Amino acid sequence: MTNKLEQLKNMTTVVADTGDLEAIGHWRPQDATTTPSLLLKAAASEAYRPMLDKAVARAARHSSSDREQLSMATDTLAVLAGKEILGLIPGMVSTEVDARLSFDTAATLERARRLVELYDHEGVDTSRVLIKIASTWEGIRAAEQLEKEGIRCNLTLLFSFAQAVACAQAGAHLVSPFVGRILDWHLANSGRDHFPAAEDPGVQSVSRIYNYYKSNGFDTVIMGASFRNTGEIEMLAGCDRLTISPALLQELKDDEGELPRRLAPDTASSDEKLGQLTEKAFRWQLNEDAMATEKLAEGIRKFAADQIELENQVRQLTNNAA
């Protein structure tokens, strides 16, 4: 019998949850994703230093203000990293819009289009790029417009069913429900110190979304993310995509046990029938979900903090070069 990682790959597209070029080259996933958090870690490596230098130099030539220079440099770094990653994988790479724009549809659209233009300037086939946007109401509206323009989107920081429904109704290409962070909240707020994998709230959330999408004919891809253990991954075997850290990929590779399929389109079943979500309905349903409200806000703050720290590193490099 093959190991669980190889069994998983036969039913689910495996995505690497890392920006480490060496790790991506080693694991050879179908797709990969980057965030400011991952870029921040990767930027400390020698492999990224030439890209960082190039991004800073290019931003200095094409930006008029310090604020714009930092923004352009970090966007360029993300694109250069994405280009390198695409050279190592056969599929797609996700590149994130600045989380500080999560409540500004117009600014998100502008930044997303710039990222695509930067990829195009680098000679990258932009059909292999997903623009990653937080699943706020404003972010979902931006994604709806971008999808109409042929720019495919990955809606991230997704914690609630309302977010999932709104994303699918907007025609988003892909959503990333955060399994582990949902579990974190329930461990902190339920008085329990453990959930069996089958009862894991994050697993149950993704399973509900999967069944709803497949039963209602939505084409939006579901990519489970932010895993805390392999048990969560195994309970979602068969999900469209799963983005997994190198440590958990290794655990799956080392396990020779049988991995049964848990999710499949032909067995998906959901009795939930929801009409088109209005902004008022979306905001109310999100507000009623304390976990989703708290984790969405926390996630945006964390991504924004990592973006600021990345900009600080770029500023320091710029000052040193001056």
C-alpha cells in the first residue's frame, strides 16, 4: 500500500502551504500559495535575497513616494516569488492583496490588477495566478468584478457558512476555509481540550460547505487550509484541494495506513437552500457567528501586521543601500 500522502493525491489536489522554495521543490505540489506571513519567513533566506534586491530597485525607479515605494516593492517581491514558485510546480500560485485593503473594494481592485500586470510584465501566464483576497463583503465584491475580468480569485480567511455562500454566489474561483483556526477558537471557548477528528468544528465547517456547493451546482473550488494535525486532513480526503504545511506533508508520507475517501461529488448531500445573500443578510449572519467574526478580524490584523513587518524589512534594506 502507498503512503497516505500518495493516496491523498489520488483524490485531492495537494497545495504546499509554504513560501520556502527548497520545500516546494522537494514536495512538488500541484499548486502553492504565498502570504505576507510566508514571504516574511522566506525573505530571511539567501534564496530570496536577489528577488528582494530586485524588488527594491524596481520600486525605487517607478514609485514617487516612500509609501508607494514600499507598496510596490512588496508587491514586486510577491510576484517575483510567485514566478519562481511557478517554475517548480505545474499548477497555480496564489498572491495576496494587502490585508489593509480588506474593507475597500475599489482599492482591492486596483491592487489586484497591479499584481496581474506585474506578473504579465515578468512574462508569466496570468491564468496560473490566483489573487488572494479576504472574505469580507468588500473583498467578495471585488472578487466578483475581477472574475468578470478573467482574473481568478482565492477568497481567504473564510470561517463562516455565510462567507462561503456569498463567495460562491459571486462566482469566486476558489475559497480557503481555515480549518485549524476554527478549531483553535472552539478549544479556547468550549471548555474542551480535544475534539476527535470527526467532531472537529473546522472539519465539519468544510464538509458542510463542500456538500452545499456540490449539491447546488456551484463551481467554486474548496481548498481546506490552516491544518493543526493530520487527522483533520484525513477527514477531508476528497476535498477539491487541501493546502498543507511541509511538516504535515511529511507525517502523511511517513504513514502507510489506509486513507478512505470522505468527500466526493457523487455522494454530496445538502438540504440547505439559500437565496441570494444581500449585504444586510451577510453582515447579520456573520455577526451572529462569534467565532467567524473574531477569527476574520484577527486574521486580517495578523496579515496586516506581517505586511507592515515585511515593509519594515524592505525599508531597512533601502536605507542600507542609500
